[in-house]
Amino acid sequence: MWLLRHPAAQAVPEPYDSFMHGHLYYYGYFQGQKTASQQSSVSPRGRTECHCADSGTRQDPSSRAACSLLELRHGAGSSPGPSAALRAPQMVPLQGYGSPREPRALFALPSARGPLPAPRWPIECEVIKETIEHIEWIPPAPEPFCQPTDHQWLPTGEEQGTVVYQLSPVPSGSRFTRARAGGAPGPLSSPAAALEGSQDNTLLFESRFESGNLQKAVKVGPYEYVLTLRPDLYTAKHTQWFYFRVQNTRKDTVYCFTIANLAKPKSLYGQGMCPLFYSQKDAQSRGIGWRRVGTDIRYYRGNSGEEPAAFCLSWSACFPHDGDTCYFAHSYPYTYSDLQRYLRAVAGDPARSQYCVVRALCRSLAGNIVYMLTITAPSGGAAKRAVVLSARVHPGESGGSWAMQGFLDFILSAAPDAQLLRQLFVFKVVPMLNPDGVVVGNSRCSLAGRDPNRAYRTGSRGSFPAVWHLRAVVERLLAEREVVLYCDFHGHSRKNNVFVYGCDGGRGGSEARLRERVFPLMLSKNAPDKFSFSSCKFKVQKSKEGTGRVVMWRMGIANSYTIEVAFGGSTLGGRNSHFTVEDLKSLGYHLCDTLLDFCDPSPAKFQQCLDEVDALLRQRLGSGQSWSDAPTSELESSTSGSDSSVSDGSLERRESPWGQKGQGATVAPGQLQLRRRKRLRSRRVRNATRRPNATQWSHGGDPVSMAQPPSACHSGTRSARSPTFVPQQPQSWSPKPPSVPIPTRRGRGAAAELHRAVSEELHRAVPGTRTAECHHHTAARATRMEGNATTAGHRRAPRSAIAATTAISVTTTSSGTASSRGGRVRPSSRGATAGPSLRVAVAAGCGRRPGLTALRCSACTRH
């Protein structure tokens, strides 16, 4: 390491030298002690003299470099004069601190030598010291789906059981503060109950390891246990992923397990999916890894009565050995340490490391490294297009990591197609976007307590560093070259097979809407037994605007997809069986094969797929119909959407017949009608609500503070301080609801009839005032020549119409009475139908025109 400084100032140590020495020494750039053989001094005449050659000791590279630099500048055997020394600073080595060595690894990237960097845990988490590793194994035969049992509630009896395992929960409302390798300091607690003797058959549970997730276990029978999963850290929801260990097993004994706090109302367990099981003794003696087990599998709604409702998963299983160490998991685990071991193998391979560079994209909130791989051939970099791939933004979707590893295995291989892909493209790969969530065993969130896949558009660098840096990399990549594809690997818990979510904004022409469906169609042809094109969706929902695929699509990547890999398996190609690790890894190969087909210089394949997609869309809409202008929802099947779209609560709610809250009968699920968006208030109305010492009159005639939200119609708003405030005569009436409900905005037909009746009555009472109907419906007929008067927050009514009706209060009833102040019809005791009612409302003064009055009727749909 070299420092620029003036030679004449060598006699006095500079603060910068001291600072740089301490900084570089801390990071390991220099070592050793100061020796006389490595000194360079300044002579009294100002010349720099080197004593390295006269010391009789072996010169280190830094000293030889200094001497060479002096000789090149001033010639061999000479030294610079004082004027030269004063004119230009000299480049000299840092004095007296030995030779430089390899810098300390600031980001601890994986290398072929040395231990892996330990994962960093939040300070609240206890971590056992054991290293958990599993072998890979391919079942000799497909593992079929089981026959699901009826979803009926089964009593668990947790209250009468014995707690045999319990971890201290994170306090509610807490937030992430700091992390360290190894988790919480100090000795570990003992969450598991101690065995009373060798005859005690109680299982010993454990989940304080990487990706483990079990909060509590209750023994409710001799061989029956009720389990509670830990929600995502720093949240109170998202319970889906599970991964835990059991010990002290008994051979050939049927055990029953029930997970009692799952969040989703639907699951593939209800369609025959089985949990995963791993036996340590089978792995060591027979080489058998993860396999599907379970009988009497039920997925049903719990009976706790709490909202949101909890759902239960029950299954029965037998252990193959006595005293075995076994594991249960929701999907094939793939931990952060598994990724580090894989990347270390890649970095230590001379062949693969030639065209794969492993870098640190950033650090997570806990300080774990988010790795990014750049894969390409050394030549032709400027003309290459780019492909961006990512996985594990949701930590519980481990199938995405296996698919990503399959892609890396193929793209880094010596296969001819892999070599061609490396010559054509630059691959930017982020194999694990949410390492913190993977480490602690979350299902969906990061340590920020939020879903990172909703933070691509507005997520900050401090809260979602991986997402923020990935977007920055893509922005820089788009400025340099074309990005032909973006894929984000996910997992799906409610639909089998593999499918994608794309982006169809319903605009851009029919050609663009066809092209974005070509890549999924090609992928379905290359993997017909796994990929389902009919399950793909391309609608861009408002709730998905912050996802990676939508944000990348809006940034300019036309082919932006979320690849969903089912937790269960495939129902295509005549198979009804679970996915294995080999199936998941094969998706990476199929993705590479499809990319070559998609970018084939010959347009034959692409054009054939365009024609096929066009035929499929026409068939879905019906013969003879054009789909180019059809909304995206009509071009897709009615199957369920993204996992995140499922509500944790009940599907039933109270809704009025007119779409208002709090009234009406219960609407059955699937028949809910969307309520219309609330009309935005003008700035003048918002300002009026903040006016101090103001009073608003409700429709019932009661004064309401302006600090409360105003009523739907502001023509009845008054200010007690207004000079035109005219008090109304009090009316004695009971605030009972009318026998006929006031029509809402959904009842425009009834409102129109009432308006016409009111207009006719007003015209007969005061000739020439037909134009003075409710100003909500006559504002369009107001002209500027008449002069428009503005009321608070409403459209303008003609001043002539207002002047004609200022002192009029007309009440027309058939057999009932009406309140001119409240504007509501009060039915008479004889039960006759109430007629229309008119009243004059004095509007609050607003702006430069205070105290204007306007006509309002009780039939107005905005009242």
C-alpha cells in the first residue's frame, strides 16, 4: 500500500499517516514490526536515501518496489534534488510496518479453504451448536399423492395435555435491533421436558437450528402431540413453513401429530400432499434421505373460535428405528449454509470459477451476505444480452432454491448448450434474496417484519437492502444492455404443477400481449409433465404492484415472470405424484433449454408459438370474438391466484344491500360485490373540516363538530360565526329510521323518480323555479353568464336559482309529516306512505362568498 505525501515532511509524522496505518493494520494489510533495514529517510540536503541494499537483509517486495520507483524517476545510483522533492510528492511505502499481505476478507466470500462464515442470528434467538446436514436422495419410484381424509374438526385436547417443548416467544410489538453469529449469548435454556427414565416414551423436540420453526409441543396422549409453529419473527402471522427434529423414537408405533395454527384456509394437504420425513439412521446405514410419509392426513379449520381462524394439519406416522433422530418438514429444506457450501464448491473448482464470479450484492439486516453470481464467457461482453434470476425472497419456499441450484448446475457445466448460453448472455443470479428469513425459519417475511416481495417499488435501502440493491443492479444493467428475461423462483401451497405469473397490462397492442405468453408456452412444451400453461396468469393486480415481476416489467423488461413451483407435485402427463429434488432441479435445465428456443435466430419456433397462443385465446373467449381489446381477466382461467391473495380471516362479512357497512344481511362467499370508490373531496372541503370553532349540522338536525368527518352532502354545513347564519325553528320529531330507506348511490332509479316529483312540486309552488333543483344534478346546466355561486365542497348552482328559493321551505306530504330541518320523512301514525320533502339548507360560508344558500332535497343520492 502506498501513500502520497511530501518527502520533506518525513521528519514530522503526519496525522494522515497515523490514521492510515491504524486503518490498514486493522484490516490486515500490513504486519510485523519496524526494522532498521526497511527505513527510508530524508538526508539533510532533502534527498531521499534508500538503505535497503546496504542492510544485508532480504528485501521485501514493498522495499524493492520503492527503490525501483526512485531509480526510474532519477536514474540508477542517483537521487532527486531538493527542488524536485519540493515540486512533486513522492510515492513511498508506509514506513516501518513490514510487507503487505492478503487483505482481510471484509465480506467473507466462500473459498475452497477455511471454514464457512457462521450465519448471523437476531439476538433473541437461541441456537444449538450442532451442524445439521442432510443427504440428497432420489426415490426409486414416484411417491404418489395420498387419499385425503374428510376435513372434519378433530378435538385436540391441548388444554388437558403436558407441555414437552416450549420456546420463549418474541415479545409482541418488538423489532429487530441487532444480530450476532450464534444467536443469543450465554448458556442455552432447556425448552424440552426431561425424561423420567429409559421407559419414558416422550418425544424430544428441537427446532433451534437453521430454518427450524417450532414454538411449542404438547403431549395430549401416549403417542399424540399438538404442535404450535412460531410466526414469522417480529410478526404475529404467516405460519406455513415447518421444520423440526424429534428424538427418543419408538419403532413400529403409530404417532399422531397435529399442527394447530396454520394460517391458510386452503392447502395442498387437502389434495393428497404428504409431509416430508428424514431418518438419521436410514441416511447413515442405507443412504435414504427425505421421503414422503403419513396416513390419515387432514387439513381442516380449528375450533378455537378466534379470528382470524387457525387451520390444523394432522397426520400419523411410524418411525423406522428405536432411539432415532428424525426430522419433519413442509418442503425439502435448503438453508443458508447449504448455499454457502455450494458456492464454496463452485469457487474451488478451477473450471467453473473461470466463468462464474461470486460477489456480495449487499449485507442483510442481520449482517448475512446476499450473494450475487455473474456467469458469462470471457469474450464478447459488450454485445451480450442479460438475464436476471433470483430466488428465496420468501424463505419458506425452499423449492425455488432447488430449482435455482439445478439452473446453476447446468449453466456452469461443460454441456454444449451451456457453453452457447454463456457466449450469448450475461447471467446475474441472486440465489437467496432473504437469507435472514431462511436462517430464522420464517415463511414469508424478512427481519423487517414485512414481505420483501412487496417492497420492490417503494422499499427503502435500510429496511430491504437486498431488494433495493437488486433493483439498482437491474437499472444499471438496463442502461448498458438489453435484459431479455427476469425470473423470480417461488413456491405455491394451493396449486399443483409449475406455472408462471406474467404481466399483461391490457395495452400495448395484441402483438405485445401475445409475445409475453410465448416463453411460458415454450416452457410447457419442454417440460410437459411438470409445467401447466393453463394455470399461468398474466393479470397485473393492484396488490401486486410492489412485486419483483411487476416492477421489473415497468422498468422495461418485457419478459418478467414469477415461476411458481408447487409444494406438492404434478398432475400432468399421467402422473399424480410428489416432486422430488431431482424434479425441482430439472426445472433449471428446462429454463435454459427454453431460453435457447426463445432466442433462436430462426423465427419458426417463435412464430409457431405466437399462432398457438392466438388460437388458445380465441378459443377461451369463444369463436368469432376478438381478444385484442378484452380485459386480461377474461383471458385467464378461474383458478386460484397468488398465495398472498388469501385472507387469513373469514370469508363472510356484513354488508348492506347498497354496499354500505354495518347494515344488511350476510353475503355468502363468492357473491360479494365490490363497493364503489369513495369520491375524493375538494381542497375547499378539506379546509372547511379543519376550520376552528366551526359547527356542522347533521341530517338529523344535531350539531356536529367539524373535527369529525363531514357528512356526504356539505350543503347543510353551517358556521355559527357566519353573518348569514339563520337559525331554524326546532321541530319535535323522533330520530327513527324512515319506513322507506333513503336510496343510496346504487339506487339511482328511485332517486331520479323522487327528484322528478320534487321538481314538479316545486314548480307548482313557485313558478319559474324548475331550474332550482338539487344543485348536485343541475350544476352542469349552470352558466357563467348567470354567475355561479360556490357552496362548500359542491358543484356550483346558478345564483338566480338560489336567489329564487332562498326564503322558501316547501313540505309536501300525503299522509305524513316532515321535518324541514332534518330533511327526512317521518311516517305518520296511520302508516301512510310519506311523500317527497323539500327544505332550504343554508350553506356555510366558504372563501370570499360566505353565507350562500342552496336547495337540498331528501332524495339526493349524496345525502
